[in-house]
Amino acid sequence: MAAAGWYTFPDFDINYPRGVKKAKGLDNIRFDPVGFLSVPTCVVVGKRDIHRDQELNKSGRIDRQQGVNRFERGKAWTEAMADAARSYHLDTAYIFKKIPACNHCFMKCMHRGRMGSLVFNFLFGHDPRERIKKYSDDRIDN
């Protein structure tokens, strides 16, 4: 994922879409925590992606739960997913990567931050954690 505006957290006490508690009107939806917590995920966000632009969800509930900008939200979600996976005894790779010197500009993240290479290496290597470590250099770090 790259710099999402907000996330669905693995919280069964909070209604979907902020959490995974069953919400009215979604009677046929069943969240399988072992299923969704088994998917390795890498969240990539520019280190400078901290501005509250007009596209960002500025709901007070979202701010309190996830953080006030895309950087904070991506980090909080990654940590929440990793914690939830561990609670089910899963060793799923949840990786948060900040791209230094980049904001929410896709072109800067691709050219300056080499986001395309990072994503490609995450998707097509052996172990997601090892793929990221192997690729990491002074421009992209945890």
C-alpha cells in the first residue's frame, strides 16, 4: 500500500470500515482474522507526507484512532496489524517503509525514493522481510 488516507484496523470492537466489527447493512460480510492477518503487507509513505490536504479524511474519529496524517496512519496501521497477527500466533510480515525526502507526490516517490523498485522487490522475492532488508539503503529505511 502506498500512503493511504486511512485504514480499516483489525479491531472487532469498532464498526467497519474503521474496524472489522459487523456493521448494519453488511450481513453477508464475515471477517476472517486468520485469513486477512496472513497476508504479508508493505506500507510505503513519504517521510514528508504529513500535510492534511483536502483529500485526507479529517474525521475526529479517524484522527484519534489512526493519527493526523498519512505517515502516522500508515505506521499505526502496520503496527496494529502486526500486533493482531501475533495475537493469532502468525508471523506475517507487516513492513512500514518511509521514503526520505518525499511527500505525497507519486512522481517524487517513484523517482527520488525508488518506490517502484521497493514494491517490486517486496512482491517478487523469497521472504518479504529479507527482500526489504536486501533492497534497503540510505534512501529508504524503517
